[in-house]
Amino acid sequence: MTRGFFITGTDTDVGKTWVTAGVLAALAAHGHTTAAMKPVSAGCIETAEGLRNSDALILQGHATLNLPYAQINPYAYAAPIAPHIAAMRLGQRIAIAPIKAIFDDMAQRVDYVVVEGAGGWRVPLNEHETIGDLAQALGLSVILVVGMRLGCLNHALLSCESIARQGVPLAGWVANSAIPEFPELQENIDALRERISAPLLGVAPHLREFDAQIIARCLEFKGI
């Protein structure tokens, strides 16, 4: 397996980007060099340099290897919709091979490559392939970000089942406090710990403002 992680989530808006940045910060704190990718993004803004995605820009700023934006986010779309639909509307097709070529180059230059997916594990990339297929092609183990809110148990357990069926290693999961108050937070964490064989890597608090260092301090990595 390539040294690195693929960060997926139980849904969209569960904190994948913030946890990914926290993973990058934690790896850097252990003295490792890192590169980051957000291969596919939708909901980008037009700038003088071209389309830019706020999540990809966060990752660009937290990797130790400074790379051109186009390598971090090769497929960028303005419409905030499912990326394969955004691509089809432009007569394009998202393909895994170009992403893997960029990834392979990064992997030769740093200790770890951390890749953030789009949406959840089964989000389509094209007519046949999904985010899960991308993670498998890159040879990365997965960190699942669970947005701790009503419905998280079903979403988390279904995601874990799908990851296992695809034969991709699950390195662990992060419980992210996606909403300000969730009265049953600990009970839901306990329920998931009983049912997910992979370790709980950390519990991230609800943050009003992004702070990768706070998230990094909540994470526990063994063997890095």
C-alpha cells in the first residue's frame, strides 16, 4: 500500500476537509513530508487563475509540498452538484487514470499523500466508477469521517460495509461533531465503537472557525 490516506465521509458536509487538514497537520507534527489532493470538486468559484475550490485551497495550504493547484484539484466544476453530472453537462468525463498519474508523481516526492474524496464513498465519478473505485486505484487505506448527528449510525455502518466489500483497508474513523449540540453524542460514539472493527482515531469538537491544529491534537495515529 502507498503511504497515505484516503479521506471519505458518511455524507457531504460532515467535515472531511477539516479532518483531512488535521491529518496533514498531525503527519507534519511527526516530522513527515506530505502532499494533498482533492481530485474532484464541485461548487468552485471563478478567479483570475481559473476555477478554485475552497476545500482544495485549504488542503493546498496544509501540505508540506507546495504544488500547483491543477495537480491538487484536476477536476474542478463550478456547479455545486454531483461531479459526474457537472462533468456531463460540459461534455466531459471524469477518469481515474489522470488522477492516479498525478498521485503517483506526488508519492515519489513525499512521505505521505492524503487524498480527500467528494461526498461519500459511493458518489459516482462517471457511468461506471465511484469514489470508492478511486480510493482502490490509488492503493490507499481509508479514514471515514462520521458526521455525528441524527442518522449517523446508519450512514456510518453502511459506509463501512461498502468499504469492506470493495476490499479497501479501513484505517479508522473520526467522529466529527458536525452540529453544535448533539445530546446523544457519546451514546452514538459508543454504538459505533461496538460495531466498527477499525479503531476510532479521534473525536473532533464542533468548531465555529477552522483550526487544523485543534483537529490534529484530537487524532491518534499509531505506527506513523
